[in-house]
Amino acid sequence: PGFGRLHVLAAELERDPQADPEVERGLTLTEIAHGAPPGSGLVFRCGQLPNPAERLTARLVPIIARALAARPDTPEVQLDVDAPTRRLREYAAVVRALRATLPPEVALTVTAAPAWLDDPGMAELAAAADGFVLQLHWLHRERGEIVLLDPDAAAHVEAAARLGRPFRAALPAHGYRVAVDGDAIHVAAETSAADPGTIEVRPDAAAVAALVRGWSVRHPAELQGIVWFRLPTDQDELAWAWPTLEAVRRGVVPRGVARVALADDGGAWTVTVHNDGDGDLVLPPLAAPDAALADGAGGYRWADGRLVPAEGGTLRPGQARIVGWVRPAGPGAPSVSVSAVSERTTAPAPRPTSR
């Protein structure tokens, strides 16, 4: 609710810049026709601008034409092409050629990197399209850590506005698993978190919240919305949960809230931790001062009168975990409470659009 439009990845073309780009993966025409809500936009991605660039035009024209025939109510076609800054004028020529093939009621937009903003080719590209999406998230190093959010996002939005064209800002609502090899950062988004050498990189909630709150008070007229990449699904552990994203879109920093529940199992009481908040909860240690016997479960261990979690364990909003059992020294339920709470926060934004 409240999202202006859903954008779906209709096709992704292979990266080889010396070959005619072929579809590497994508939706079938049936999926394009029936697999997304009415009014959805279609995204066509190419990992590298081919050489010469005209090959991309020739390949995309029939692909986009078939997609629009299957989905005639499509309001927007979005191009996501990785182009070197020095070739932005070539990319602009591709966009002009494609614009000429599309019905006037279908907007043609492009994603753009902040690194393009100071190049004269970006002005030409922005003029060729009906608008653009400024991507404010990528994996990079900042003060020795790997981060996802553009540290100069606010300044880059102001710079983009000076082009005088309508645009939206793309903010992250997801993380990545990455492997680090010296100075190189390798995306390992589909691997298990347990794979050796991989770490999770997630957006900084407070930083994104600050951007959204600032734009809610004042923003350039050219900034017409926010694109969220990507929306939560039950299968995507790296995307924010829906309560987190909803809090973020209101400009609120999400927080995990721990609740401890006890269930009598014949004198030994099962201990469950619930996350009643709207952000991820770093699992807290639990004090059980009147325990005669106890043991941990679900990544917890019993030590020094406390149930202590393994480092790094979290609960998403609405989740619960059995963390152990406690047998009290006296009658009745044991006293079990959070002895220290640390929270992992996530991030915010206004109403506009979403991918």
C-alpha cells in the first residue's frame, strides 16, 4: 500500500561487450502479461554497453516490442545499462533511437550513477530520456568498512536536480553477502551466510532515515519519488521485512523489541524470545536468577545464571525462537528477563515509487 508503481525485471542481457547482447534471463511473455499488477513498469538490464552501442538498440527494439504487445498497459520502460562515463553520449544515442520506437504514452527512463553527474554526456542522456533513476546504493569501502549506501547521497541529489530533468532516487531495502579478497569485493548474494569468507552488508537504517526525513521537509522539484530496491519476499533473507520497510518509508528508524514468553512443560519452563518490533532484533542475553537447572537451545547456552546467545544471531520482525528451558528453585514460574538489549536497526522514505 502506498507505492506508486511496481517495476519488474523483464529481461537481462549478457555482459560480453564484443558480442551481440543476448537475453541471459528474463520473464516469459505470459509472465509479463499476467505476473505483475496492472500499471507495473518493465526494466531491461544490460550488464555492459556493447561496442558499438547500436547493437544494443537493435537487440532491445524487438524484445521491448514483444513485451509491450504482451502488456499494452505498461506505463514505463526502464533501461539499466552499465556504461562507462566516457561512453554516455553513445548511450544517449541508444536512448534516442529507442524513444522513437515507443508509443508516446510509454515513458522511457534510465538508471544513472552519481559518477556520471559531472560529465557532459549525462546531460545529453537525461535529455534523451523522459526521466532517470539516480542509484544511491552500491558496495564500496568507507572508513575501513564495506557499506551499501552512497555517503554523498544528499549532495548527489542536488547535483542531479541541476540537470533540470525529472528523476527519482533509488535507495536500498536489501543487503548482500559478499566475499572480500584484498581490495576486491565480490558479490555473493545467492550463497549461504555460513559460507567461509562471506559477510553480510546491509543498509544503514539511520543514514537512510535521515535522507528521507530531509527530503520530506525539502527536496528539489525535479526529485519526484523514491525507488526502493528491492521489495521484501518471504524467501529473501537479505531484504528488509515489510514492517521494517513500512517504518522506513515513514521516516522512522526501525527497532527490534524483545518479549520473553514462558511455557510450563512439567516443571521445566520453555523460554521463547519474540521480536515484537519493526526492525531486526539482535538476540539478547536473558537473566534467570532463581533457576535451579537450565540449558540453552536455538543458539543459546547457559552460563553464570544467564541464557547467552551466540554472537550475531537476529530475529526479524514477527519471528520467535525457543532459546532454552529453566527449572526454578521454588514453585511457580521462573523469573526470566532481558538482561541487556542491543538492536540492529534498518532504514526510511516517503511515498513515491518502488522497484
